[in-house]
Amino acid sequence: KPTPDWPTPAGMLVNGRMQPKKDVRPGEMFGHLDAYLKQSRTRLAELFKKYDVSGDGELDLLELASLLRDLRLPGVGNADILYFMALMDADGSGTVNQNELLSS
């Protein structure tokens, strides 16, 4: 299915000044996730459970944001987090379940 064109954030406002940022691409995020899993010898299911703080089997926006920020992606901002949520939330529920994360 076609992916809509998403606007690319130009940067972040820091102390009243626009600071240009590097583009964070989906492949880069998944590459960081893969490297993190290998380095920490963690399985994706364990990682999902760690960030599913509510224990409901879904990552909400705050839980996903925590996961993405802990991957230490350069310059990941709120717009990027919303973008990745939209990318991974296949059923449109506003959350990401483990199957959606795996299939991303």
C-alpha cells in the first residue's frame, strides 16, 4: 500500500533558535534497534515488555517515545516519534503491539 508523503522536520527550537537536525529515516531507526538488541543480547520480546510499562501488550506514544529515545537516535524529536508511530501502527489503534513492531 502506498505510503503518504510525510513532512520532514527542519530542526528543533532550542533556546529560541532553530537548530537544524539530521534526518532520521525508518531504516536508520530499525538499524539502531537491531544494533541495540545485538549489543545488549536482548530479544525483541524482552525489549517490548520492558517498555510496555502499563503491561497492556501495547506501546502507547509515551512508551514508544521512551524506547526510541533510549536507542540514542541523533536528534529524534516529537515529530519523528509521531512519524514512527504512524509507520508501525498498522491497525490504526494509536498504539503499537508486539506483532506490529515485529512486522515493521
